[in-house]
Amino acid sequence: MAHMKNTILNEDFAWENYTETDIKNVYGKIENKIKEYLENVKNIDLTKNSKDLTFKKIYKDLDLLNGFLAREIGVLRIFELSHGDKKIREISRTEVLRIVNLFDVFSYNEDLYKVLKTYFDNFYKKEKKILTKEEIKIVSDTMRSYKNKGMHLSKEKRDLLIKLNSKIDKIASDFNLACTKNYEKGIWFSKRELSGVPENIVSCLKFEKNKYFVSAFLASQYLVVKKYATNKNTRIKITKINEA
């Protein structure tokens, strides 16, 4: 049993070893999944006697797809914000923007909305009696989400919303990039200059050419150095670069 758990964990965290090629391939994987899903959506019977329009048949596949999409983009967001290799961070940022735009287009897909709306208008009221509270909330939240995003508006206005969302995503990405650059800001100190700083903190610092790098962005580093360093100049230096 223990062996099975370890195998599952290894598979779940296989993304830790993603290469540049793996990262660039994520978009294609997501695009193919979405296309496959939408092809199935087109085949759903929307007539009044349909046996396809049940909560289980509609929302199960949609939930699985959303879970897959969230996982894949979540990995790239981790790389974008925290990977040690600057090139990997930049590639991940580019791919995240492409994928987010793909999400936006998918979220406004008319075929999918038509299926969800038909179920809600014609089948949901009757089936609601046998649904759990959680399932009822899923339906309610989904339809509210579509209303909030303006799915009931004209195609021209929906296309405008997609463009605006893409612009907002770009601004958010630029902000994350600025935060990442702050993360790289810091100063190198010798062991002597860090006298007084707890050893468990010093041992975790980046070490090169007999010097330790103290981040001016991570509070767990610069605040500890400010508080414990017995060298006055060390405290002054890290304070200045943090506030710059």
C-alpha cells in the first residue's frame, strides 16, 4: 500500500522536472483537451426528450476538464513566479498568457453555454429535487458566472469582453514580473558581516564565492538580518536596498 502511495505522488509531481519543451507543449495539450470536449458538446441532444441533459452527464465531464486545465496552468504559474531559472520563468510567463487567452475564448463558447442553458431552463427544475446541496450550488454558481461574464450579451460585446480580459491578464502578468524582479533584488554579505544572524537562517541563504545572498524581498531573510545582525553597516545596507 505504501508503495502505491509513493507511485501516485511521483506521478502527481512529475511536473517538477518539466523542461522548456514540456512547458511549451502544455498549450497544445490544453487546446486538444478543449477541442475534444467541445466536439462531444456538439453531439449532445438538446430536444425535450433528451437523456443527455442530466447533471451527471453535463457537469461531470466539465468538472474533469476544469480540473485538468487548472492543474496545468497552475504548474506554469508556479514556474512563472518562483522557478530558479530566469529563462524558465520567462517562457512560463509567455505560455501562461497564451493559455489564459485560450481559457477566455473557451469560457465564451456558445455551444457549451447553449447546453448549460437548455439544461437549466428545461431540465434542472425537475432534477433539482434529487440533487445534493453541493450539486445545486454548482449549477447555481455556474449560471451566475455566465451571467456575470456577459454571456447573454451580443457577440460583438462578448468579443470586446474577451479583449478586455486579455488586457487585464497582461497587466496582472506584468505585475507578477515586477514582483519577481524584486525577488531577485538583494545584497551579498560575508560570514563576518552576518555575525549574530541565526545559523539556521544563514545556512539557507544562497552561497557563492564565500558570500551569502540576502533577498531584499523575502521578509524571512531581510527582516531577520535587520533584527539580528550585530554589524551596524549590514543592517543599514539591507534596509536601504529593501526600501529602494
